[in-house]
Amino acid sequence: MRCPSDGRGRRPQSLHRLCHRAARAGRLVLLRPGRTGHREHRRAGDARHRAAGPVGASDGDDAGRSADRGLSDGAAGRGAGASGGHAARRAELRDTQGWDREVQALAAQGWWVLRPNFRGSGGYGLGFASQGWTRWGDRMQEDVEDAVALAIESKGLDATRVAIIGSSYGGYAALMGAVRRPDLYKAAIGICGVYDLPDMLAWEEREDDQPGKPVYDFWVRRIGDPRTVGPALQAASPRRRVAEVSCPVLLVHGVDDKVVPIVQSRRMNDALRAAGKSVELVEVADAGHADWTASEGEVLMRRYVALLRTAFA
């Protein structure tokens, strides 16, 4: 989360979310992969995917209120939110149309794939991006939930079969979605995610050895200042609200991740297990921030699909 590269020359992935519902059975997959780039595809069961315009939540803001336009010809596109970045670099990303292996793999199952660009995403101006700052756990989650509701209503999808997947910030959003909407999501997959905001900020502060701590200050402005809004940050941390999770959870993390430390996933796993929840943690050796090899990615995708098939059965 702390820099645009994890030392391997790769940009950190952004949010992934999947709201899955098979197209032939009305199942929708809400996907938030971490790279920019969006895809339009048609596969078995007429599963389709389309990049969406920006999505505004239901609190009356005008900026980016174009969810219905984005859903006019298929499922909405994925959006990359405030995930990964450096104080001197652009942190907000977004999804655009284009081919994506992960989307294709999901569409091949006959699932609709929804990837909205919620407030906090890049590419729509600073005003749109800044509407997501310090609103982790509420406004950005609400935008995703609004997009899901619109997809279900406009496409006649099955509201009983939805899952959520996310990477980096998206991993956070996936688990926070499971906390906020246990009635909606039937599975949650978090990839290299942030699950405890106070702990993550404390790590950023320790790691930032520059004068004035510009990286830490950057994330305080994006997430919130623990000195002034500490209780709110705790309430917005999935690890501290595991009792509210009801769906099965799969956590995946690179052991050598220098962007979001693997301890975030390990502690999330421990908390879920202590609460008696269904959870599995996959630690990927010799990998950083979701930068594993294509062959390893294929193995992981098979696990994602298997979990979702079970959840949608």
C-alpha cells in the first residue's frame, strides 16, 4: 500500500470485488481486480462484462452519478480505488475496458461480472477521487452496494447468489462488505488486503523513515488520523468485526509483500478462526503484492472458482 512498486518493478494491484451470479441462473459476480484495464466479453451463458462510469452513492452527491449508464449494456465494469500508491504519486486508479484474464475465467463459468468505479477511484478528477478519502468502510462500500442493487434490478439477476473479491484496497472492501452485508454476500475473497486500519497506519508510520514522514501523512489524509478518529478507524476495520461475518472467507497473500504486510492477513485469519468462522489462508511463497506467476495465478483462480461454485450451489 505504501509505494507504487513492491521492489519487483510492478505496480500494486488495486481493489477487486466480485458479486457473482451465474448469467444463465441470474448469478452476478462483483469483481475488483487490482490492475487498471477493463474488459468486455461474452462467454458461456451469455455472461457479459462492461466497464462502468463512475458510481455515486445514495447520499445525494452529483459527481459521477452515472451507474445506470455504465450498466446499460451488461454488467458494470470494475473500478480500481485508492489502492497502493506513494505520497508523491497517484494513488487512485480506475478500471477501463480491455481484456482481463480473471474476468474471462469468471465469465466462463456463466457468471455476470460487475466492477464499478466508486467514489475514490481515479480518472474522473480530484473532486471525485477525494470523495472517497477518509470514507473507508462507508461511502465507497455504499457505492459498490448501490451498483450491485442496480445490476440486480436492471438485469433481473439472482439476489441470493452474490460474492465479493478484492485485492489490496479491494481485499479490504471485500471483507468489509462481508461485515456490512452478511445478507448479500455469499462468499468473500481477500487478496493482499488491509483488514485493520489502525495497525496498517502504525506500520506505515514505522516504515516511513523520511523527514516529516510524507508517506505516512499521505495515508493519514486518505484513510484517517488515528489520533483524532481512532474509534472510527477501529469500527471500519474488518478484523475487529469478525463476529458480523457469516459467509466463507478465503484470504490470499504473498509472503514477501512489502506493500501490505502479510501480518494483515494472518491476523484476519486468526480473528475469524477464533470467532468460529469459515476461513482459509493461502500464503504464496516468493511473492509480493499479488505479483505471483501466471501459473500460480491459475492455481489460485481455480480455488476462487471452486469456492464460488460451492457458495452459489
